[in-house]
Amino acid sequence: MKRLFSILLLLFFVSCAYNLTLSETDLNKRLRQVFPVEKEVYFTRVKLDNPSLKLLEGNRGEILFDLAVKPPIGKELKGKVDAVGKFQFDPETKTIYLVDLETKEVSINGKRFLSNKTRELLSTLFKGVLKRIPVYRFEGEKARFIKGISTERGKVIVKLGV
């Protein structure tokens, strides 16, 4: 009897595990709700807007933004930022974030900055802005059952279980 109860209990827990799938479209829709993002870094106003997220293998994502930089002296600069980071779930905020973002490419006023030195300098400027980008927030009790997240074939797979 005890063994039968253990087997039934095990079957119950196994049957309670399932995956929730989030598409790039779903994530981009949610991402647009938290933008634009504006921060002041070294007396320079940095604004990121119009995000576009592309899912990559290995639990990573690539995000492209419109950029506006208003230095304390001079005129505003406009361009684009392309950054790559990894997905991370924070149970406290019930949110999937894109973290550890590294600037892949920056273009300002039509000029592309690809050199490592320039990217390092710009990465320092954007570090505060690109620290942790909220991608998807879960509502209700579902977040308590999240066991992990991964990316597969253009989708984020959220593993839920007891």
C-alpha cells in the first residue's frame, strides 16, 4: 500500500511538470511596454527606444535599440545599439531579464563603431542603461513554479513544475 501511494504521488508530480512557450513576437510586444528607457550617465542623457529582440541559442538574446544621446554640451546624437545578453529569471520580481549585455555594434549619426576600443568606451557609457532589461513579467502564482528557462528554435521555453 505504501509503495502504491509513493508511485501515485510520483506520477502526480511528474504530470504537474510542463513547459510554457513564449515566442519572439510575445516577448517583443511585452518589451515595447517598458520602453523608452532614459538614464543619465556621466552627465549625459541616454535614451533607448524601439527595442527589437531576436532569440539566440544557448539561452541568449540579441536586442537592437534606437539611441539618443544628449551630452551636457553640444547637440543630440542619434543612432542604433546592437547588444547581446543572456536570459535570467528573477523569482522576486517574477520577471525574465536580459542580463550581462555586451555591445556588439553601435552606429551614431550613420557612422558605425566596430573597433574594440570604441565599443569598450561606449559599453562603459551604456553599462548603467544596459544592466538588466526586463523582457517578460509573469502575473499571478505561475512564477512560483518556474524551474528554469531556455531558448530553442526562436522561442523561450519556461519549465514549470512542483
